[in-house]
Amino acid sequence: MEEPRKQQVSLRGASAREISRDALLEKVSQEREHRNYARKAASASIFIQKVWRSYGETRKVAMKFQEEWESLVKYQAGILTGELISSSVLRPFIFFITRLSIRQRKILARELKCMQTCFGILLESINSTDSRKNICSLIVGTTEQRRTSMYQMRKLISLCSFILSECDTSRAGSQDIVVLTSLALRFVVVLTDLKSWKIVNDENIGVADAAVKNFVSFMGSYRSGLYASLRRYISRMDASFSAKVKSIVQTDDKFLISASAITIAIRPFSLTTFNPADCIKFDVHSAAEQYCLYLLTIPWLTQRVPAVLLPALKHKSTLLPCLQLLLTSKDKIVRMMSDIDQFSMDCSLNAVPPIGWALANIIGLAAGSENDFLHSGALNQGLEYASYVHVVTILADNLLSWLHDAGWNEKGNQNLEGNDGAYEPPVSIQENKTICGSLKTSFIDLFRPVCQQWHLKKLLEKSKTYAYTDESKTKILPPNNLESLENLRLLDIAYFYSYMLRIFAAFNPMIGPLPILNMLSFTPGFLGNLWGVLESSIFLGNSHTIGDANYARSKVSGKKKGVDKKLKQASNDGVSKWANVLQKLTGKSQVDFSDPADDHQVDEDASDVWDVEPLRHGPRGISKDMSCLLHLFCATYSHLLLVLDDIEFYEKQVPFTLEQQQRIASMLNTLVYNGLSCSVGQQNASLMDSAIRCLHLIYERDCRHQFCPPALWLSPARRSRPPIAVAARTHEVVSANIRSEDAVVVHSTGSVITSMPHVFPFQERVQMFREFISMDKVSRRMAGEVAGPGSRSIEIVIRRGHVIEDGFRQLNSLGSRLKSSIHVSFVSECGLPEAGLDYGGLSKEFLTDISKAAFAPEYGLFSQTSTSDRLLIPNAAARFLENGIQMIEFLGRVVGKALYEGILLDYSFSHVFVQKLLGRYSFLDELSTLDPELYRNLMYVKVSPHEDHMCYQFDLYSFLKTTLLVWLNYLLTRQIAL
């Protein structure tokens, strides 16, 4: 069936081509759009021509006015009255300067000369005592005169701001613009100072005062552009990074410009006190907002501004309104700071965002700086310390968020792969890391006041309640709570320094937060106050101990009491054999590594005492406030533990008693175990790192001289500890399947065994080690490396008199093949092969003989400590032997082979050497095992004769302790890092 014929319409008669209705409508629509486009294009062309003609005509008129103005001021300069200045000088001047300079954003030589002439006339007029010649008489004159004069003065203030923004003293031939800027700012200073008006009397003083306040209020508004211009001017000034204070005797024009600009910038703050009613009237709120946005975000503000002018910038009448504004409108201000110079950022703003410079400048202004010769080394008098601490905390939190979004971790490294495309790193950071690195170093130097002990002591003095004694006082309010903003508490100080630690770690990767940790560790009473808040909040005031209260003291003093039950014999002989192997290698006695659960078979309720209930969910189960306190406490105490010797820790019990040490250990043990089990995220990484570090140091102390009940270390995993085989296999699977983008989370999930293996009894750890070896053998068999008994075994020939040399030559290059079976054939000293087949006995004999010969002090690779234990430690002179370093590395493979095969080597390594192999710090007292004479001399320097009661003096004492710590690790590294 044929399709119905579409209706066709002919518009041009029978001879015209017929088209469909839809095509006709489409054609009409296109023609209509074309006509509309042509009409709009014609309209736009006419408008452009109109604007261009208007611009040309306006420019011609402006140039004509300029010529007439130049003739007027040339011939009538001496007879100008106030009215003539307003009508014949200022009116045309403002017109042609606006068209020829301000709108063009540049100052040419001709316009510059006109400006100099105009401001000279104005200054002469204002300083005149004749009311007819003084232009200020018009400001207090009739209503029409006031209206005109107020308009003209505001225009002149805006012009002065523009001139200030164009002033660049670093350019060659800038003397003319410097002179002009000096004149312009001098005019504004005189105009906004009522005392400089010569025509003020009792009749017009009220009107004059209102006019001055109106001018000052206008300067504080966005319309004047004063603060943005001042930012451009100060940013061009050189920053002084020297320790010397800038000279205060400066009389040149550059200094006068800086002084005048800062004077007029702080005048809006002096109008009235900072209250809502006056803020609306005089626009102080706008001035404070611009002060925060344009001045506080200038890189190295306190280094650029002359030292004599810093007290004006940091005065409480100026700084306090800004701090209060940051507290009340923090989200708005932070958002606006992030948009500053977004399209013209230099390298300083790429390496450090504007909010970071605001943070550094606020600390420099509030706490003093090297260049501040009036208030260096002291907090501002009259400053609200609570506002200062809260503002620093807010800005530091946002700075850390910026670092996280930018892909920077808290060790000063940039992770570009994990950004998910949400943030593109600035080009300058990628292209010039050296420059940005130096910028970050100079940036972190601005935080030097927070590393001083006087800063912390002043905050602690101002803190009204930093010790909590009952449950009602243990309630921790969030830092943004209105009640918490009024008072300064220990929690606020903890937030302050917790953020500082993370900022120092990110921007100072060389030494990290070491300056702050030194100060916090040796400030008297600070750690005790932190622990007081934590103890009352976590343990809820309950005092619990296990067994005898003198248990820990008796263990430390050496008066060990008989244990209630003897060590239980292992049911598996292999486990005991493996335990002996590990004990011998680490230099520990069997008692030290015995199963704590076997030593104290008490009821299970006793173990529950050490499982701290509020921390059973890890960092996820505690508040942000508690997390902050824990982070600061762990970081500070772990730093102090490095330099505490055994006398201080065990006998004098400084800074905590042994009973308190037990509670700290139980708190950290529970927190870390549950945190690792729950796979904490990146937001709790800082807390977990510091907690793990502190836990390791306390556990190492307990291993050396026991002060904690053995059940304490097993308590968190007593109920949730998986079977040995399951734990081993899970750990291996998680480690094998780890992905780069999930490295942090996965590491937290499967690192209980590696981070805190002490939650497993020692016998279980030995069985777990055997399980790892069994799994490795299975995987090698599945990979075809081991096809069957005796296959792919390694055949070696060993001469009896050259066991070390032959073993090194034949086995050192095998790598992972060393795990295979070794068939040994011995050659006697006479050169004849010895009879016999190796079914395991000869291999064991070979490993025993080679270790006996190589570990002997006479061979030169290892030496023995001077203690009675005669423990082994690498000999520093081994590097001078032939293949000495390679031989020591080969001996490590021999020890690994012995562990792999379960062969006992009857040698014990020094604890210092084992700690270095594990990548951990060694304690100060362990130096005595390496060099007793050096240890005695260092202890003599460390312990002052006048330090009978361990009264810490930070300036000298902490310096000595930190120096000793650095030298100790340097010496230990030189001793064993071959």
C-alpha cells in the first residue's frame, strides 16, 4: 500500500518548486534567527562605536582639562583660596586623573607631576591658619560645601591608595613615584588627624570630628582599596631573614611611606571599641576583615615591615578585633583567604597557602619575633590568650586540611598518586623543589616563638583550669563551643601544640617536630597535667592494681620474689627448641621471654583490669578531644623516654611513678591493639604513629627491667586472639595483596603481628614463626623450587681449615636458593675427602662450625661487650678486613639459615645491635655495654651536681639531654653500622 502523499504548498505559483510544510517552517525559523543575529550584531557594533567614541572624546576632554589645570596652578598657585581649590583645582584634577591614570592602572610622567603639584597645594592649604585658604573650612562649612568636599576627599583617598599600590621602591628610577607616594600618604595622614586641622574651634569641632571619622571609616571600607594597595606595597618590600634587628633609625622616604601607610591602615581600629553597634556605624568590621585578608596573608609580614612599626600592627586594639572576627566568621574568612591571589600566585603562595602565612604572622605578631625589639620573647600585653589559641588552632586545622588535599603527608613528602585527580599540584612545586624547600624552611622559622618554653608557661599561667579532680570537671568541651572560647583550658593548649607538631613534621622534614618536643618534654609539670586529664577521663578515677602494690618496685630493685608457679613445660619439644634459638640470638634469658600467662595463672578478671574499656574500639571509639590529648601525650612522652636513664625512670620515678607507668602502658596497649585491629584511616595516622612509638619504648623498658605485670601485655588480645595458624596465614595474605593506594589502611589491618607481637605469648610467637617457615616451604614447593626430597639441593665442599672462606665463596651469591637443602662434603686438613653422607648432620655441623669461627673475637668480624654477659657486637675494624662488610652480611644469612632449619647457635647478640637491626632507638643506659668510659663521662655531664631533686632547667638541661641523645645514636650508628 502506498504511503499517503504529504501535503505540499506552493508559494510562488505553479512554476515554483513545491516544498513540504516542515521544511518551510524550518526555513522561516532560520531566516528569523539570522535577522535577530544581524540586529544584535548591528546593535553591538553601534554600542562599541559609541563607547570608543565616548572614550576618545572623554580622553580629549580630560587632556584639555589637564592643560587648563596646569596653566591655572602655574599662574595662580599663590592666590588659591579654599573655594577655588575645590572648584577649579580638585574638580578638573579628579576628572582627568581618573580617566588618564586610575582607569589605565598606570601613572605616566605628566600625570605624576600633576599629582605632586596637587598634593603640594592641598598640604599647604591644610596647614594654613587662614580659614579662607584652608580647604578644611569647606568641610565644616555649609551643607552644599560639606557634600562636595566629602566627595572630593573620598576620591582623593582612593587616589592615594592607587598611588600606594603603584609604588615600587625596588625598580630603578623610582624616586619620583616615591616622592609622590610620600606626599599622598602625608596628605591622608593629616586629613584624618583632627589635631592637624588649623581651623578647628569650639564652634565647629563637632562637625570636624564627625568628618574625620567619616574619612577614617571610608578608609576601612572596601571602596577605598587601602588594604589591597598596602598589601601590594608591603609584598614588594625586602624580607629580612637575618637574626639582627633592623635599624630603627630610618629617615628616608621609603620608611616614611611605610610608617604613613601603616598609620592610616590602623586608624579605623581606633575609632571605637569593637562592638556590633559601632562596627556598623564606623565599618570597623570591614577594616578587620580586610586586615585579615590582605595584611595577615602577606608572606613574611613581620620580616618585611620595619621593626619599629611592628608594635602598631600587633597592638591589642588592632589585633584583637581581627582575632574575634576570625572566631565569629571563621568559615567566611578562611574561604576568602583561599581565593586570595588565586590567579597570580607566586612560589611562596604555592609552597605555603595564604592561610599558612596568616597563621605564621599571627603567631609572630602575638608572640613576638626576632625583629620586634620592643616585645621580643613575650606575649602581647592585654591580649586575650584564649582568642589567640583558638584562632591559631582554627588556622592550623585548615592548613593541615590544605596539605592533605594537596597530597602532602605529615613527613614533608608529596603523594601525587593518591590525589584521584581532585587537586593538581602547583607547577612551581614540581619544577623547582629546591626553592620551595627553602621557602618552607624559612616559613617554619616564623613559628620559633611556639618552640620557646616561656610561650607554653605563659599559656599555662593563663589557663584557669588545666587540672581536673572530679568527674564533673573531666567533661571536655569542643574547641568551637561558645563556652570554651571564653576561657583558656589545657585542652585548648593541647590542640594548639598537637597541630604545631603536625605542621612542623610536614614543613620541616629534616628534624621534624624536634624543637617543640624538646620544649614540651622538659617543661615542668606539663606531662603530668596531660596525664591527669587522660587518667581521669579514661580510667574514670578508678584506682586498680594487680596483686602486690610493690610488685614493680621489687622487680626493679633486683629483690625478685619467687614466682607463684614454675614455668610450664611446653608440650611440643620443637617449640622449646625454637624458643631457645631466639633467646640465644637476642641475648635474652628464658625468664624474660617466658609466657606471661604461665607466670601468673590468675583469674581472668585480673587480666580484664588492664584491658581499658573506653579504648576497646581504638581511635574510632574516642572523641576528637581525647584523640588530641593522646597524640600530644604520646609524642611528648616518647621523646622524653629516649633520654631518661634507669635511675630517673626506676628509682627517682620521674616524671611518673611505676604504678602510673603501668596504667600508661595498659592504655597504650589497648589503644594500639584495637586501632590496628579496626583498620584506622588516615585521619588517625598521627595518633597511631605516636602511640605505637611510645608503646614500643615502654615495652622495651619493661623487657630490660620488668615493672609491668606480664598479663598487662597480653590483656587486649586475650579474648580476640586468633589461632596461630589463622593469624599467620591472614598476615601473609594481607601482606601479599597490599595495594599502593590502600597502603595505609591495609597496613593498619595486618600489622598487629609486626607492630605489637607482645600481645601473643612467646611460645605462640615461636609457633607462629614456625608456621611462617612452613608456609614459605609450601609456597616454594608449589612454585617448583622444591620438587621432592633431595632435589635441587646445593652441593658444597668445605675444607676443615677454611670453613669461613669456603662457605662465603660458595654460598654468599645464592640469594633465596640458600633456603634449599645443603649437602656438605668436608675435606680434611690433609686434603683428603672425609667419608660419610650428609643426611642433615653434616649441614648442622657446618653451620655450627662456621658461626663458631666467624663470631670468635679473634677473627675480627665481631667483638664482645665489656659486660659479664660478653654479648656479640660487630667490630668497627671489620671494614678494613678483606670482604669484611660482605662477610658480616653473609653471617646474617648463616644465622637466617639456622633459624630456617631450627638449628641452635649458642651465641647471643648485644641488645643494642638487635635494636639497630629492628630500626629502633637504643636507651642511654645501653651505652655502658659498648663504652663504659664514655657512658660515665656522658652521665657526669648529664646529671648536674646541683640536680638533687631532678628540677629540670630547660635552657641548659634540655639542651644537654638532647645533645647527648643525638651523640648517643651517632656513636651507636658508627659502632655497628658497617
